[in-house]
Amino acid sequence: MAVGKPVRHHKPRTFGFVAKVSAAVVLGLCFVVVWSAFSSPSTAVSEKRSSFGDINEPPAADPRKKAAVEKEKRRRRRGTRIPRRGVLVPLRRRKLRRRRAAGARIPRRRRPGRRRWRRTRHGSRRNLRRGRRKREMAEKEGPLEERIEEEKDGDLASDGGEDDNKTERKKKKVLGPLFDLKGNYNWRQCNVKTGHNYIPCVDLEASKFQRYRHHERSCPRTVPHCLVALPTGYQSPVPWPESEWKIWYGNVAHPKLSTFIKRRSWLTLTGDHLIFNESEGRAVHYLNSIEEMVPDIEWGKNIRIVLDIGCSDASFSASLLGKEVTTLSLGLMDDQVDLAQVALERGFPAVVGTLGNRRLPFPSGVFDAIHCGECNINWHSNGGKLLVEINRILRPGGYFVLATKHGEIERDEGVNSTHALIHARLENLVHSMSTLTASICWNILAHRTDEISEVGVKIYQKPASNDIYELRRKKYPPLCKENEDPDVAWYTPIRTCVYTLPSAIEQRGTDWPEEWPQRLNNFPEWLSDTRDNLIADSKHWKTIVNKSYLNGMGIDWSKVRNVMDMRAIYGGFAAALAPQKVWVMNVIPVHAPRTLPIIYERGLLGIYHDWCESFSTYPRSYDLLHVDHLFTRLKNRCNKPVGIVVEMDRLLRPGGWAIVREKQEILNPLEAILRSLHWEIRMTFSKDKEGIICAQKTTWRP
């Protein structure tokens, strides 16, 4: 049986895969042909650049914009809705705005209830108000200008040994006009609790309590633009030297002052005058007893500048004035009798301050002696930091005179329990004071109790070298660090430490100043670098005062006693007025070089201050204000410079004078402001874009 072989049926081959590959190759070749036809020749790819100057540097990205973009991206990822405008508006107010835009009439009233606020990236509503105020100020003052300005103060205070090549001019952004050229000033009187005795940085504007003053200096948020009222029946102050023993009572009237007068036998209210009876010579007897206790205290020779803490009635200052001693009375803020105002009315230097948590606005080591006569200060409290502050401003080798009522109470057999408690308390205070003065190495020179006045007097002396500090058993208070500056005193907290004393000849405080009046123009060794500047400054102001101020402006100098130099440098203006019967308060602005130690070294008075704030003194304190290019220096610091003019009106007495030396672009709007205050312009003069204005304040009040 034959077997048949299977028949194989072969399928024809398909060429689909080959066709696809061929089509891809053809398309690729076509793409290459088209690309080569429209692209640059290949030679340009290999071409080398000879320079890269034509390539601009890519602009640097703004970090603030970059941060804002990143922040928005993060919010989008979280699904947070980002508003188009950075405005903080309540949701209900947004709905009301939409309805008003649609034509609905909705009354504008504040609805009670809790509001839900939507916070945007621009922060709180307070920041929005600040930004709005800045924009409004920028629109008023005009565009910013960049110019190069060299400070005169920096040149005077710079060291003479520096190389001229190292000095560089710094570009500063200066705002436009200082005062509004089109400003319309509508003045009003200050509506405050203290009335005509208003001190903005000392008094509380509105208080529900009996206390009407701050414990520390605290200025209002906005500079006051109101005028302080005059007392009822105000009269021009009694001229010097008659004012030394007689003043108008109505100018300083105070509810508690009348009670104070009744308790003092040397004060008499006769008619409209307050009489100071010094015929008994109690203050002269007090000074002579101090000089007998310590013969080295030679009033007027060895001692020239004295700080009187807690002035009573300026009798201490009046007695020292006859011995060629200048005394600055520090009226404390808790003094409710306002005796510092009485001292200023009499014609004696005085300021208002406090001994609390901040330093006094004086440099270190400037007072020859400090007196505390019944000032009722607990020097040993808070670790003795108040006495440490006194140690800072006292000159090395200077004297601290402490007078207390009933300084020594002998324990007799018949005393009762009350006297025993008082005696025990006094013994505790004496022990604490002795321990504290020993810890800062003060030496007790003398201690005596006057039998007539029953006043106990202790005289301490500050060491003059650092050797005694190393012999202390207890190192408290410790020595201050070397990098701490003892002369920084504006809004600076008190440090409970003792500064080391200068030891090198070129350091300030190694030698005691010369006797008065030689110390006014004889400069010590540590001022050798600035000696030429001091001599030139003294000659400059002496020429101006003698040829212009005393004779050429029509000022009645017989009615001028209290003078303030609002921008003193070296005290040349005050030195030129030394032969006159006036005293000058030299103010060093806090932004200027610290030349106040030089002023004290010359035997003159001075203080640190920021003119963007109010000065710590009573209204109507000065007879003449001298302003030398102050507004130019404050152009970039104070938000509203017109507040400085308002402060000048507060400081100056009716009938007082103001001498302003400034650039002509500042004097023109300043003259308009003074005329709006009803000041009388006595003289104007300009030359080479510089000018001067002499104006007199009137009794006008709105």
C-alpha cells in the first residue's frame, strides 16, 4: 500500500515591514534636506568669536520679585486664592462695594459684630497706613535727588593725622524741599491736662490717675503741631540781675507752689511778685561749711561745673554764681511743685530729667562736683545702679556732696518707739550707703551735721586712678568691658558696672582742668589734634557776635539771660558770649559728632538731644535761640521738620529772639512759617545762597 506524501502550501511573502522602514528612511532624508536648506551654513557653527563685547549681561533678577513669585506658586499649590491687590478689607465691606457699584443704595454705617479680615501679602492695616503716609509725603516733597554732601561736623571732628587719600565722599539720598512751599498752616492751642506748662515728652496727655507724668522720658507718636497757651495775666520776665531775687508769681503759678511757699521762711509772696530772701545767708553759710570740711574744694577755681540733683528753689545755684561757678539744676519728673521752672524764671540753668533705668543725657566724667541736697533718692536701691550712673558722669577725682535732713539722730533714753524705728531705718540706710560707696571705691572725706539747720553733710571723692579697683575684696559692681562706650547716653540703659579711668596723657580726664577763666581758651593735651579747629571756631564766632549779634540786629541784650545754642559744635558761640551776663545751653544733636566733652572741658554747659523730639524743659524757658544750619542736618531724619519750629515757639518766651542761619532755599519757607505764627521778622540777609533771619516772638495765640 503506497503512502502519499503531504502537500505543503507556501504563503506568499509580505513586504509590510520593509516598506515601513523604507518610508521612515525616506522621510528622514527629506527632513535633513529641508533642515540643511533653511539653516545657517555649517561653517558658522565652528566659527570662533574674537570678542564677547556684543553680548549683553543678563539683567539681575530682583530678589523681592523672585520671592513674591515663589510665594504665589506655593499658595497656588495649596489652593489659596491670591487677591489681585494687596489690600486688607473685611469681606462684608467687599460685598457692599460690589452692591454699590451695581447701583444699589446702601447707607454707610458701621454694623456691629465680629469682622473676618483677609490678610494679604502686604501685612497688617497699620503697615498699609504707614505706606500710604510715606507715599503722600513723597508726593508732597517731590522726587528723590542724589547729590554729594559733605558734613561740616565730620570734617571738624575728624582726626588730623588721617591721609587725605583715604577720605571718600559718600552719596546720600536727600529728600526734596524741607518745608512745603504751598503749605497753609492753621494753628491751634494744645488741649492737654497740664495746660500752659505742657512738656510733650514728660507729661501724660490724658490720664485718669493723679499721676500726670511719665516715669521715663516717653514722647508722643506724632510730633505735636499745637501751640502751648500762655498763663493768665502773663508778663514779661523781670530782667537780670533783678530776677535773681524777684520774679512774677503769675508766670510760674502752680497749685502746689503756694503750699511750698508757706512752708519756706525765705520765700515771700508780695503782691504779684515772689521774693527770695537771702539776707540770712543760709546758703552762703552752707557753702562755706563745705569748703571748711574739704579745703581742696575751692569754689570758682578748682570747681567750675556742678550738677544739682533735685533743685529746691535755686538758692544753691544763686550762692555759687557769686563764686564764678555754673550750676545745672536737674529737676526730677516726680517734682509736682515745678521748682525747675522757678529756677529758669530766675535766670539759672535747669532741665527736667529722671534717675531711673536710663542714663542721663551727659557724657562721662564731665562734672567737677555733684550735689544732692535733700533730693530723697534711694541710692542703694536696685543694686546701687543710680549711684553707678553718678559715678559715670563725675570727673575722676570729683566730689559728691550728699546732704540729708536729720543725718544723725542720737538715741536718748526718753525717745519713743517711733523715733526708735526712724533711727533704725536711718542706720540701715547709712550702712547700705557706706557699703555701696566702698564697692565703687569712693573715699569719704568729711562728715558733719550742722547744729542750726540739722542737716547732715557727707562729702565723697571719686578715685583718680585704676589702682584702687584692683584692691577691692568684692568685684561687684564689676568693671565694664573695654568695648563699651561710656559716652553714649541717649536712650541708653544704665549699666551696673564701673568704667575704668583714663591713664594715658592723650586720654580725656587724666589731668584736672585749669582754673576759670583760663580753661575757656587753654586746651589740654588730649585736644592737641583738634586745637586748630577749636581756635578757628572761637575766632569765627567771636567776630560774628561782636560785629553782628551785639550791635547789628537790634536785640535788647539787657533782657536776655537764658540762651540756647540748638546746634553747638565746640561751644564757640557760648565762649564768645562769656563776657555778657548770660548763660548758654549748648545742645549737641545725637546724630552729630560727640563733641560735648570738649564743651564741658572749657567750663561750659551742654546736653545731648534729638531735635525730632521735644526738649525736656518747661515752656517759655529761653530768651534767645541760636540755630546754625540745624534744619539742613535734619533734612533726612525728621518726618515733619515743621515740628521743630513749633518746638522753638514752645521754648521761647514772648518777646524772645531767634537767630537762624541757613541756606536760602530753607529760609524762604521758614520765614513764611514764622509769619504764620505772627512772629515779627526783624532782619533778613542773604549772600551766596546763604542767609540769616532774626525774628521776635509775640504774645499771639490762636
